[in-house]
Amino acid sequence: MQSSWHNPFQSMPGLKGLSDSFPQGLPQGLSEGLTPEEIDAWNRQLKVIGEQYQGLMQDLLARMAPSDAADSIYSDMRQSFEAGAKALMQNPTLLWETQSRLLQDQWLLWQQGMRRMAGEQVDPIITPAKTDRRFKDEAWTHDPQYMAIMQQYLLFSQMVDELVASLSGLDDIQKRNLTFYARQLVSAMAPTNFITTNPEVMRRTLETQGENLVEGLARLREDLANSAEGINVRMTDRSAFGVGDNIAVTPGAVVYENELIQLIQYTPTTEKVFKTPLLMVPPWINKYYILDLREDNSMVKWLVEQGHTVFLISWRNPGPEQRDITWADYMQLGPINAMDAIEQACGEKSVNLLSYCVGGTLAASTVAYLTSTRRGRKIKSVTYMATLQDFRDPGDIGVFLNEQVVEGIEKSMQLKGYLDGRSMAYSFNLLRENDLFWSFYINNYLKGETPAAFDLLYWNTDGTNLPAGTHAWYLRHMYLENRLVEPNGIELDGVKIDLRKVSTPSYFVSTKEDHIAKWNSTYYGALLPKGQVTFVLGGSGHIAGIVNPPHKNKYGYWTNDELPDTHEAWLESATPHEGSWWPHWQSWMTQHGYADNDKMVPARHPGSGELTIIEPAPGRYVKVTIPEIVGEIPAFS
């Protein structure tokens, strides 16, 4: 351990210790009806609980320090702020002007408070954005003290945003990193994250006589025990769900398995099916059942109902023994072995591929590999859902993926043999910190509430590890060097691949609000193949925009028969449509994926071909959890 290591998160109020937020007395309005003795007793009790929390947060900081990956991120954060400070020193007028505006606003805020105390009705100087759900409680607009606290915070937040946006002398990457890290700090300083500056928490504390804080402390200890780095906050009531019980329940069977995958064949629900089977290649960064969550939003179930013979890859949750598995191994043991198994099950030499996220990046590699080895006809069509092939703009996740940070991640993975999936989940949650971290922090640990049962969040917390040999290669070759888009830039099993040689009909669907696979990057992947390409843009984000059943009639999508050189030009001339993109894809498939679409065949059932049933779906692999792999007792169930 490096004795000189300093954790910059120690300065973040949310992690520094909750006791720092306690004032000398209860806020005005919450102390009404209490005697001075009761108020004094409450303050003593809150102080004790705050000290307990501070001790716990110090334990958290000790858990965070230091690892190669974390140390690299903290170093990168420090460098980002140093670059910002240097740019600011070169433009002192900007700092003076920004601070002057803040002082003027503070003066107006003080005058507003005086006028309100005099009984005058005064409009607020600044209000939260409509999408900001942190200040929805009525106290923020009716209680003078809380209103002042909120406005002070919003003015400060506005100042930081304007200051960072106005800095010159920073390149695009430096500006992105500084904007991200500054946002993290400002979000952590929100008054909603502290006990006595959050009116909902204070009311709850008074109502329960502090029991909410005691329950929150216990829950936080459990969650810390089930975290790798930072806090993997509990997002849902995990006891309400079970894989194979009430999620991932579309009937089917595992008909093939190897050391990396189980192949599920789903039971047909139509008498006739399309002749060419459909192979689904999901991501392995999370588990496949996001595509088969519940009956009313299961893409797998819908595909079966449309007459597809659906096969799906269920990836193994890797541990140390899979450390040397490579990207080429994922290709060979994944889709290529699966296609061979499907030929045994159905007698069909070709398949249609339907891929998602990093599974789509692997599918693109596979199609290009088969093309280069003159086996491209094994795939009749390929669909990419929210898939990056061109990594020119990875979004905020790129903050964690520069050379320095990747080297730190590589060193950490060399020790364990894998990247703990909980670390990945924590990083992804910080991309939308207020929605995916601080809101749960407040509800779980300050209010002491039990999370509601929500299937999507159950899936989100049921993570997977990433083998060192695959993940390090992926980060470096894709995110850092963007080599997949280069002709012969990637070599797999001795074969150089080129996406520009692919003539397989391709369907790309991205989502407008995706913060993981941004559509302004995924679009440029659609410009690579030489074969027929259709690009569709759905509404909403990375999950909701893809898993969008037609019966819900939500979000909408855009189409364009042309593929201009830029994504802006594509959207400018695109046609909007209501509802889900799924029926549009089904129509495209009947034209491109099923040349024999009028030649339907009798439905194929699992086990009816040369492959026998190994076990019922969803199989064993998907049920393996991270704590089981790393030898921990799950902190909650």
C-alpha cells in the first residue's frame, strides 16, 4: 500500500461523514410542538447516530484505498482538476466574472429572504430543472430555510457548470473529464444527501424516533459487504425475484453447452416457423435475461410468437479459471460453436443473428471473420441493437478508459484474473449518479426504506465478472485504439478482419438517449458494411428503447432510407413513427433474413433434432452470482 496515497473522495460530503451535516438544533418547522428538553434529546441522539455513520464511512474509504484501478482513476481526477485550474489561471477575468455573478445572486437571495420574512410573496431566483427529482418535496418551495438552501446549491451548481463550460485551452477529452468529475462533486454536495438538509429525511427521523437511521446503518453495512469498490447500493427487493421462477421464464431447454456458454432453444408457440433459425447474442457484461425479463416485456417470448425458431446464448459468469479466455475464444466458443450446434438441432447451415450491446460488437467481429474465411453465408442477416463498432465517442464512460486508467485496470485484473462485475456496475451507476446512486443512497440509508420490487433493477444488480484476457483486449483495442473500424485492424485466430468487406444484410437499431452506446457513434458503424444496411433510431435509452414491446406503444422511432455521411444529416431527414421498432424489424426480417419466407416449416421443439435436452431453461450458467464465484456469502438475498 502506498503510504502517500490520498483518496480525493474524502472531500466529498456524501462520503466524508454524515455527522458533519448536523446543525446545533433542529431546523425551523420540524421542531414545532417539541419541548426544549425533547429538542435537546433529539440533537444528542442525532449526533450519536451521525458519529456512527461517520465511522462507517471511514471504513468505506479504507475499503476503497488503494487498488491499481482506483488509484489510476483518482490520479486522473486530480490531473483533470489541475488542468482546469491551469486553464483558469490563464483567464482570471473568467473567474472574476463568474464569482461576481454568484455574489450578485447571493445578494438577491439574501434580499429575497428579508422580503419573505416581511410577509411579501417572492418568486425564487432559480428553480430546479423539470427533470431534477431531488427537490420534489413541498418543503423546498414552502419552507423559507429549505428554499434558501436549495437556491444556494442550485446557484453554486450553475456557477460550476458555466465556469467549466467557458474554460478555454482544454482539448475535448480534458473538457469531458473535467465536466464529469466536477458534476460528481457537485452532485455529492447536494443538500438532499444530508440528514438535516433533507426535509423528507428529517420528517422520517422525527416520525420513527431515529429508527430509520438505525435501519439505514444496518442496510449500509450489508451493502458494503456485497460491494467490490465504492458502494453497490441496493436498488430493489432481491427476495422478490428468482431467475427461472418469475423472470427468465419463457419455456425452453439448454441443448448445448461448453466451458463458456449454454445454448437455449425455446419452445415454439406456433405450428409453423421460419425455416432459418434465429440466434440471439446478448452481452456478457450483464446477464441475458434483460431480453426475457417478464412475460409482458420479454423480447424472447415475442420473437417466438412471431414464428422464429429462437436460440439464445447464455454466457458463463467467469472466475479466475477463465482468466486467459480471449475475444477470439468468445467468438469461437460463443456464436460459432452455437451455429454448429444449431445445425445439429435443426439441420440448417445458416442462421440470422440478433445481437445486443457488446454482444453486437462480438457479432460484428464474427461476421467479418466468417467473411474473411469465406464462410459469410452461414449468416443470412445480422441485427445490431445498441452496438458500438466505431468507438469514436464512447460518452462519459470514456472518462474511465484512458491509457492511465486502463493500465490500472489491467494490473488489477492480472492479480484476480477477472474484473469484478460490481466494480463495473458502480462505474456505470456514476454515469447517472443522481438517479442510480444518490437517490438510492437517500432512500436506503437515510430514510431507512426497503427498496421496492423492480425486475429491471434486480437484473441491473445481478452482475457478471469479466475475464482478464478478454476485457483488457476489448478496452485497449476497441475503446482506446478504435481498431475495429480499421481495415485489417483486428486479427482473430490469425485472420485479419475488415468490416467493409461484409455483404451480409445488416439492421442497426440505436436509441436516442443511450448514454452507454451513444447513437452518434453507433451510426457510423452502419456506414461500414458494403451490403444492404438499414439504420433505425428508437426513443428512450439503452434498455427501455430496445426492450420496447409493441403493446405498450411507447417511445417511437425514426427511419430513413438513406445513409448520409453524418448522424445529424440522417436525423434531419428521418421520418418519425409511433410505438415500438419491433414490428419494423420483423418486416425487414421477412425481406432480408428469410429469403424463403413463404416456405414455413413445422415448428421445431427442443430435443427433436440431434441435440438432446441437458436441462430446462434458463439453465445453470445464468444463476451463478458474483459472490458465489469470489467465495463470499451474499450480503442479502
